[in-house]
Amino acid sequence: EFDNISWYGRGPHESYWDRKSGAKVGVYRGKVKDQYHPYIRPQENGNKTDVRWVALTNKAGIGLLVVGDPLLSVSAHHFLSEDFDSGDKKRQRHASDLKTRELVNLNLDYKQMGVGGDTSWGARPHPQYRLPAQEYTYSFKLRPFSSKQHNPMKLSKYK
């Protein structure tokens, strides 16, 4: 039902901690279904970095506004995370193996480790783009809203 997405962050395409310089900060809008990128092998995709706020709305403009503190990494799909990578029992070997679900899976992350792969396909992310195993703290606010009554940019400023 909440098939429309808008965000204030990097876009309009996917971006990651070590792959974001080509994604300019701005306000972007689209459909949740269009945030998915059909890589040959299903894998994590569609992430947006440096997101100040993200909104999911239905056809009537009613939905949920998420405001990050600090900035967030965000993705939204009609798939579950395990649909992209189910670990050792990887059944989904091709994008055509994925089946769209009747849901919206919204991921709100503090950060994601970089994707690496800049010197070869198997290269790990550079040290500055890795997240050491430790406890991280971040917060976000969830606000119901109507895009016909509220501007998400203004609403995101309220404490």
C-alpha cells in the first residue's frame, strides 16, 4: 500500500559509503518497486546514504515519515533482506528467481560497510569504509503524516 518513497539524501540512484560521490544530496521521489536493481546475482541493493528523512506514502499521500539522527542509510523494497542473500543455502542464484512480495521492507541503518570491489571483484572495502564489530547507537523519529497537509522537509525539523 505504501508504494511511494521520497527522501532527502543522496540519490537518485543507489549509493554506499564508498560509492556516493556521484549521488548528489537532494530531495528525490519514486516508487518502491523502482528502488530494486536486478543484479545478475541477487544481493543487497538500492541503498541511499546520508538520508536526513525518508517518507513512505500511499496513493492518497498518507504515510510515515522517518527522520534520522544522525544521518541514515535507507533502502525500501518489495522483498525481504534474506531474499537477496539467504546465506549458505543460497537458493536465489539469478534475479529471475526473486518473487515480489506484497509488503514494503524498509531498512533504516546507521551505516552500511562499503561495498569494495574497486581493484578487483573480490576486493574488500578499504579500512576507512569498514564498520568494526562494536556497539553503535543512533536514533530516528517515526511520524505519521499526510503529504497533502504537511511538507516533509518542514515536518522533519520539529523536535
